[in-house]
Amino acid sequence: MVSGSSRSDFAGRLGTIPFFSRLEEGGLSQLAAGAEWREYAPGEVIFLEAEPAPGLFVLDSGYVKIVKASAQGREQSLEFIAPGQPFNTVAVFTSQPNPATAIALEASAAWMLPRATVSRLLHESPAFAEQVIESMAERMVFLVGLVADLSLRSVMERLARLLIEQAVDGVVQRPRWYTVPELASRLGTVPDVAQRALGKLAADGMIDVSRREIRIKDGEALEALAG
């Protein structure tokens, strides 16, 4: 059970998230008042592709992956969601079902904002509507870039670019769920190919790989490979 103070804190945090930053205090309070607290075990499905969208989620703790899956069971990870990030932002504004599946990578908790509440505020707040339009445009740019990466770049190039984007001070942290199969899913390939690509970058002196982190050793070479 979520306490009133926790819900109040959530209303304050909502205002710091770019997606909701143009909502006034009253709108933020409405979202928080109707929000549902949900907890998930590692590997638990949060929502499934092709099912009706329950609402918009804001991750409070843990990590979540958004994936598309083929009939044969092969996954393509679209993105990883970190605490404080909203997800399912597309499906909540359309009558279409969920376009992808969300899965908890570790013990996670999220607030679910019912679709009806979010849609009502979209009509009541022009500033929020403008923010949503900008967010959808940015989402489109991201997806176009993802398609370009998958169709025009090699696995090595995609891996180099991913490591550069994820690195903080030259280091990519590897939580328990950051396995080679998960990396392969993000790169749009199979684990063996992802493992060979990691090994090649390490052999060429660009990175150093351990169970807990991937350390960039030659950033210039990695950036040149990433293009």
C-alpha cells in the first residue's frame, strides 16, 4: 500500500521529468492521485505486445527492457528504461494495442498512470499537449535512427556506437542482467556474434571487458568505428 506522503512525493518528482514538465501543479496532482503502484519480479512481464494499453508508466526503481519478438521467439530490444523514465508513452495516446512488450530486468517498481487521466489532461492543458507532440517527434527520430543502425551498420559498428552512448567517464557498468544475450538483443543479432564482436574490440585494444564493466581504452578508435 502506498502512503499519502509517497504519492505526494511522486507528484513532485513528476514535474522534474521532461515529459510532464509543462503540466501545472494541479495537473501533476491529478496524475499522482490516480496513479497505481505496481511491483515486478525479475523477468516478469509488465505488459504484452498486442494487448490493450493500460496506461503510461513511470519507473521508480529497477530496470525494464522494451522488446519486439518474432514468432520464433527472437527478441529485438528497443531500449532499456532506467528509474525516473516514462515508458509506453506512444500506446497511451492511441486506440491501438501495445506496440511492444515490457519486461522487468530486475526487481522493479513503477507508477502506472491510467490512460483516461493522461488523455484528459492532454485536452485540458495545451502546454502539455505541445510537450507530448515534441516527445512523439523525438521518439520518431529515435526509431528512424534505430532502423538505420540495424539496416545500414554492421554489428561491430552498432556495438561501438552503443558502448560510446552508454559509457560514463569511459566505463559501461554491467548489472547482472547485462548479459551477452541481452546485448545481442539490443544489437539485433545472436549471442555468438555479439560475443565475437566484443572479443574483437578487446583484441584490437579498444575496450577491456569484465563481468562488472566494459572499459573504453581507445575512445578515438571506437568513435571512428562507430562513424
